[in-house]
Amino acid sequence: MAELTTLGPPVPTSATPAVRAVPAALVSAALMGVSALAYVFTVLAARALVPHAYGELAALLGVALVGIVPATGLQTAAALYLGGHRGDAAPVVRRLHATALVAAVCVAIVGAAATAPIVALLHLPDPAAVGWLLLLLVAHTVVGGYEGMLQGTRRYARMAVVTTCFGVAKLVGGTAGLLLGGTPTTALAGMALGAFLGALAGWLGAGRPGLARGIGAPGRAALRASGALLGFVLLLNLDVLLARHHLPGRQAGEYAVAAVFAKVAFWLPQGVGVVLLPRLADAGSRTRAVARAIAVVTVLGAGLTAVAALLGGRAVSLVGGSAYGPGLGGVVWLFALLGTLLAVAQLLLYSGIAAADRRSVVAVWTAAVAECVVVEALAATGRLSGLSIAGTATLAAAVLVTTGLVRLSRGGGGSAGRRPRPPR
């Protein structure tokens, strides 16, 4: 296999704001396009499936977002390593590629062991859906490695292409499976098959990287990043999973539709974080870069929250159709606010990972545990509803952001952190 040997030098962190805005716009455009397709798929699924079946699919996709933590960990570790690397990056890229393939095998093994508990927890009628979900996660893990390689070497145009190809292939496959089979299982089967085609496109887009031994250091770095991100990804999807577990099928389906607004608010500004991450390898400018990124995300989130508030009671029916009642329609702005808070919390967590600040990881896990405890207490007292779940999730995210901003203002996650060392 051809190896990546013609990497350009990293973009200097002293680049002007206008220059830095170009890669951010490229990646944001790609992510927005994929997010738009995901929105179309969500609306189609909500209208094609009965509320109970849609709630099942939404819960499985929530599990998928937890399952792609190794992919996100690989991408984060690769971006930080290569973002601070000077010299020939090709040897590092080959080791990162080998690490991604090994991680994909590990995901498949762990996922297979977790199949029975997932089926029982989510009350799934068809265990085959989890099998297709595992294949989807394997493809995601490999592509996470490719995206991290491109992100860390500042090849944002190629990263945008890889992200777009993977997202389009996955969602087109999922749409075909949904239309042909009409069940959550066939939708996931189509997504998995499309994702494997997207992974092949990712390998080509990353320059067809080869393989090399010595995956211990990048593997440990990816594992540390995954541990930090696992709590956050769990927190990101926890409210939908709790709604699926506690609420009746119809109410859980309605909650899943309302939660689309949270996902839009979270994913829309993701290009900001993608461009920010490699720059976090420079401890001297870390705090300033994070503050600017937070300002951009906050402005975007405020606009989306205002739009959601204007939609009011029509919001849920606009997404899911007449089968979904207006119960949560009047508070969709709360879901948009939740997504915005989580997007800011993600930026703060990236800063903590770059600075090796364990307090940021503890804060995320504490927020997730606290949300579970409050929801369980509400369920035990008979006061649990879709609104109370959304309110609890928003409060947990607000506290997490507040503590993160305090740490950032005091230097935590800033210049005091140590710089990650490239793998040898």
C-alpha cells in the first residue's frame, strides 16, 4: 500500500483570523451538509416508523454515539499528536493507522459481549439490529483514525471530503434500508453497508496510509482520550436513553423527535472544534483559542434557541408529523439550549484533554451520574416526564459549563498543562 510521504507543514498558530476562518468554514460546511442529511433521515424515519419503532431506532443511534467513543478518542489523539509534531509525520501516520485497525477489532469484540445487555435494557424485539450496529461502529472507528490524521496535519479540505463521503454513504444506505425494509433493523443494515464504503473512501482520502509497528504509545493516548470522552458522549445521549427506558413508547418517540433540536444545536458548530483541536497542542495560546471558540459557538447557539422558541408548539409536528403530539413542542427551545451548552462543554473538555487536566474528566462523569440520579429519583416518586428529563439534562450541562469556565479562567486547561509528546 502506498504510504503518506508528502505531508505539508502545519499551519502556524500565528495565522490571521481570516486565514484560520477558511479551514473552519470548509469543515463546518461539510459537517453542516452531513448534519442536514442526518436531519432529513431523522424526519423520514420519524414519519415512516410508528412512534414506538422510531423510539427504538433513536435509542440504538444513541448507543451508536456512545460506541463511537474509540473513534473520537483516536481522532483526538491523532490531532493533538500531529498538531504538535515537527518533521516527517509519515511514520506517526502509519502507526496511527495500525492503531485504528486494532481499535476497530476491539470495538467488535466488546460490542459482541454487550449485545445481550443492550437488547434487554432497550427492550429490543430484534437482536439483529445490534449486530448491524456493531458493523457500523467498526467502520466509524477506522474513519475516526483517518479524520484525526487529516485534522492533525491541517489538511482540512481533504478532511471535509472524507467526512462528507462517509456521512453521505452512511445516510444514503440507511435511507435505502428504511424505505426497502421499513424497520429499525433494515435502516441500520443500510447504514452499516454504506459506512464500509465510506471507510474505503476515507482510506483513499487520507493518502492510502500504510501500517507500522509500535502502536503502544498512540494506543495509550487514544485510550486516555477515549476515557475522557466516554463520559461526555454518554452525557450527550443520556437523556434520550433515559427517556427510552422510563417513558412509554409513544412519549419516548416524541422525546426523541424533540431531541433533534438539541442535536442540531450541538452539531452545527462542530467545525469550530475541529479546527481548534490541533491548536490546543500549543499551551501558550490555548486559553485564548478556547475563549474565542466558545464565543462563536455561543452566538450560533443563541440564534438557534431563538428560532426554536419562535417555532413553539409547531416544532415537534414539523419534524415528526401529525403522529406526534404538541406535548414538548412548546419547550423545544430548551432542547436547543441543551445542545448549545453541550457544544461549549465539549470545547472545554478538549482543552482539559490537551492540558492533561483530570478535573475536566471528573466533572463530566459527575454530571452524567448526577443526571441519572435525579432522573431515577423523579421516576421513583412518580414525577418523571419528558419535560423533567430535558430540564435535568439542561441543568447538568449548565453546571458542567460553569465549572469548566471557572477552571479555564484560573488556568486549568490553559497554559499550565503539559504538551502531549508525539509517539516514538
